[in-house]
Amino acid sequence: MLIGITGFVGSGKGVTSDFFKMKGFTVISLSDFLREECSLRGQEINRNTLTDIANEWRTLHGPNHLSKKALERLNNKELAVVDSIRNPAEVEELRKRPDFVLLAVDASQEVRFERVKARNRENEIKTFDEFKRFDFSEARSPDPNGKRILSCIEVADIIIKNEKSLQDLYDKLEEIIGPYIVQTKAPNVPQQK
């Protein structure tokens, strides 16, 4: 089974990938290729640089370039996840594998903004207005090689609303994906003391 994960910033893509990693899946983030390229170029790794490289690669090599790189690296692994899908051409490339399922993780702008604020990362979006503008820029770029997350969500096979606890998300993932994976039980979320 090959699972693709898409969604807007702060929706919970990373913790969704963590769930599958704990279940024995190999996880590849398309952003990892961009981070590697940033390092090779000696550039600062930040959202703008990653976006610039992604757009450059999609323009030079086709909008499905990152997905092709992921499939090559996975080398037909049976249980795998490709995270950070941001362009529908990436989805189309991954759908060439007959066992591919696209999972969209979704949450309201307000919830996602609070999560982004809580991460407290350097160079992170600081105001809700700024966050809304950023969302709009990632939703559906007029450039076919740009970020088009909304277009990816629209073609998702499964959409999970992630606005509650981490355990709630894990329970939803177990319910939806669990029947396909029988070797382990969903991980328990460590409780705070």
C-alpha cells in the first residue's frame, strides 16, 4: 500500500506520517528532496527557498518530478507513505501504482494557525491575516508548476478532519486504514503527567 498525504500547513500531515512510521511504513517527504538540494546549494533552509526550488524543478523537469524521485527512492516498497504532496501532477504520478491511496488531512484555518503559532519556529507566520494570505498562495497557484494544494485535496480518496486530539486523529486513521494493515495496533499517545 502506498499512501500519499496532502493538506495545508498546520493540518497535521507530519503527525499523520508519524502514525504510519510507527506502523512500519517507510515515509518519504517530498520536502526532504528540497531540503537536500538547499544544503547542496549552501542555501538557508526556509519555506521560501524550498518553494523556489520546487517551482524551479517542476518547471525544468515537469510538475511530477518530486513524485518520480520519491517512487525511485521507495523502489516498490510494499508499505510506504509519500508526504507533502502539493501539486496534482504529483498525485497523477503516484496513481501509476495500483495500490496508491491519497489521504488529505484537513482542519480549519483558525485551528491550523494556532498550531503554527504553537510550533514557535523562526521565520514562521505571525498574524492570522498573514496566515490567510499564505493559505491563499498555496491553495491553487495559476502556475501549473506551483503549489495547488486545494486541487490535491479535491482528488483525495480519503479526507480526515483533524481538529481534536492526537489520539482522535490516530483513532480515525486506524478506523480508515486499519483494515488494510493487520500487523500492528495503532500507537497509543503518551499521556501528560
